[in-house]
Amino acid sequence: MKQVVPSTKYIYNVTDDGRSFVVCLMNKTYSCGRFQYKEIPCEHAWAVLKRKSLVADGYCSDLYKPKTVLKIYEILIYPLPDVAEWVIPEYIMYDEVRPPKFKRPLGRPKNKPRSKTKRELLGLKGKHMCSTCGVAGHNRRSCRNRLQEV
């Protein structure tokens, strides 16, 4: 049994088997996400519509309404004859479809260079900073300014 609790005039909280779902009738959105996918009210929305005694027609997509279904079938669909009566040209009938003769190699092609980063295009290079003295251009290992231990 689903428990329906109104939050506002259009927003309801539906509890089903210990799980809670939010139903917004104004935006036609439900937290379970089924309406956005199928465009038809989910079981939680049906519980709210039943409690408020509302007709579900306004909350279904036009695709499911009888007028739309009848419009789909207005277009004539000609039936196909029996397979034995099909006229298929010989070049199609005996054409054999085979997979490609080679497989594409893995990875980036050898002759195509990698794309350069924005930093490389602008010509900016990183400067080495010494962690001992803080001067640019060398590192701690080649530092000449470090204190010599006696």
C-alpha cells in the first residue's frame, strides 16, 4: 500500500515499501524517472491521481491518446507479396557480403603526431626551481648555493 502525503498543492511524497518518491503534478516529473522515460504516469503518480480523483489523460503523452494512434494508421501500408513472388536482381541475389580484409591496428596511427597542448602552442616552458635556494634554472641536486656541511 502506497502512502501519499501532500507537501504543497502540486508536490506529493509517496512512500512505497519504505522508499520515498517525490511526485510533482505541475511539471509532470517524478523522482523515480519513469515518466521522463516512458511519458506515462508511474505507479506513484497513479496513487496521487487516484487520491485527488484526477483523470490521467492530462498526465499522459499525446502518443498514447486514441486520436494519435488513429492518425498513425491513416497512412496506407501496402502488404508485401509472398517471398516466392519477389523480384530480386541477380547482381544482388548472388552478391556475397564479406568482412573487411584487414583489421584496423590498435592505438594512434604512427604517422599522425599527437596534438599539442595549449601550453606547448603558446611556447610556455616550465622553469625548474631549486627547492633549496628557490632560484630558477636548476634543481636541488645541482645547486651551488646550498650550505656546505662541515
